[in-house]
Amino acid sequence: MLPGLKNLRFGILLVVLSLILAACSNGTTNETATAGEETEVSTTKVIQDQFGEVTIPTEPKNMLVLDSIYAEFLIEMGVTPQMVAFVPEIEPDYRAPYFEEHGVQMVESEQYQFNYEQLLTLAPDLIVMRGAGMEQGVYDELSKIAPTLALDTNYEMNVAMPKLASIFNKTEESNKLLAEFDEKAKLAREKIANGIGDKTVLVLRVESDRYRFMGPKAANSSVFFYQTLGLNSPEVIKDSDVWFNPFSLEFLSEMNPDYIFLEDRTMKGYDTKQSMDNLKESVVWTNLDAVKNNRVYPLKTSDFTSGVGPIGSVKLMDYVVEKLVP
């Protein structure tokens, strides 16, 4: 073989080897980068909430939940937050011991208000709360403290819990809890139906300066009373889709329910004594069928507005059944 041809072949071989080595080197670099990206993705995820997309930690270490109902949802599904905002005036009796039992720090707060400086000192790495009805400005302020997940729903357990479950990979646990509750609710409906038939039930709220009734086709606890438990409302309000409707005392005569659950609304610095006295001293009140038959039962604000998690809903359900079907 000619020396020149030999040299040419040797040169080509060197070039090929160089290209192979370069390709291997580049492949290693890409694999390293990919591995790094995978690590980053596993520590955060993007969630769509009430106000758009928010990036949250997949395993938060210092989670603050601003709605105690949501905290109960999470705990029962196996996700225990480190902190929860706690408004003493509106919390059901069982909830403080419940949070203590699960090691959740209760951050005392005021209803409908956030102390941003206080929340900042808590150094949360994730804030979770209900988004329905929330103002953009409040969300923006909370987002300055930590990634804020404002769930695009209300307090209804069969709606809010599955959404939380999907975010925290607890769908199986959520389905189990809801199935167990549905079974208990079915038994409660049957007891009520057998006990009172088609008799009517009114949820009446007494406030400092007015009276309101619960609309049977509204959301939140209206669903609990009139769908979950299958209660019948007075005929004249059966199509109301407003949670609480103002009314005059005279309208009570038209509703004339067979049973009344009477809420003396509780709020900090709120006085309903005069309104309650005016109600019970009125001729309209004393002539109601529910009053004449001693079928008026107290209803705590905290029990049906805040106490509607998996634990509280069962307690409230048992209370309603006990009163309607003694």
C-alpha cells in the first residue's frame, strides 16, 4: 500500500473517533441536565387556582391553611398542615382539640381579616385557602408572603375535597371519605323521611338588625340541609337560591314551617339580644306551628358555617336527626 494512502486512512480514522467521543460527551451533558430538570420539577408544580396559575411546592414543609374547614379536609385525607388560621368565635367546639391532637399550630385570627405582618412572621412556604368570593387585592398581598393556592370553590365537601385531593395526590382517600359520608347521609335521610314525612323545615337566622332565612337551592350549608338530608322547605321559599334572604316578621306567617332551626348569629362584638327578644315576643312568632308544637331547635353559627368538614358534618347530621326524629 502506498504511504500516502495509509496516512489518509489513518487521518480519517482519527476524525471519526473524535466525532464519536464528542457525541458521547454531549450525550452525557444532556443526561445530566435532564436529571437536574427532573429534580426541579419534582419539588414544585403548577396549579390552576381562582386567579390563574401558581407554582407551589409538592411537599410543603410549613403549610398555612387560612380556612379551618380546608384544614380538616386535608387532615382527614392524610395531609396535615403545620398551621391553621383559627377564629375562636366561629369555630365549632370539637375543632381546637382536633387540631391539637394532630399537632397543628392554631394562629388566632379575626373573621374576614388578615394580619399580613403576622402571617409574614410565620414564614409559610405555602398558603391554602378558599378562592370563591376572595378579592384580587387580598390574594396579591398573600402571594407576597408565600405561594398562595386559592382554590376555585366554596366549602362544600363533595366539591372542595376532591379538588384538594387532586392537588395533594389523595384522590383515593378523598373518594373513600366521601363514600363513607354518603352512606351515613343516606341512613340519616331515611330516618328523617320516616320520622317527619313531607313536613317543612326552616333555618332562620337572627342578626342584630334583621332576620334572614336559608334558601334551599343555594350553595354551602343549604346543600347539607336540603339536599344531603333531604329536608323540605316551606313552599313559598322552595325556589330561593340565595344562601340567606332578609325578610320581615310578617312573612313568617306565610312560611309557617313545621320545624325551625334557629340561629342566633355569632360574631365578635355582635349583639342580637334585642332582635331575638323582638322575634319571640311577636304575635307572628307565637302563632307559628313550629312554636306551638315546641319544634324550635337552636343552631350554632359555628356548627353549620365552619363545622362542615368530614368530622363536623357527621356531628351536625346527628344533631339534626336527633331533633327531628327523637
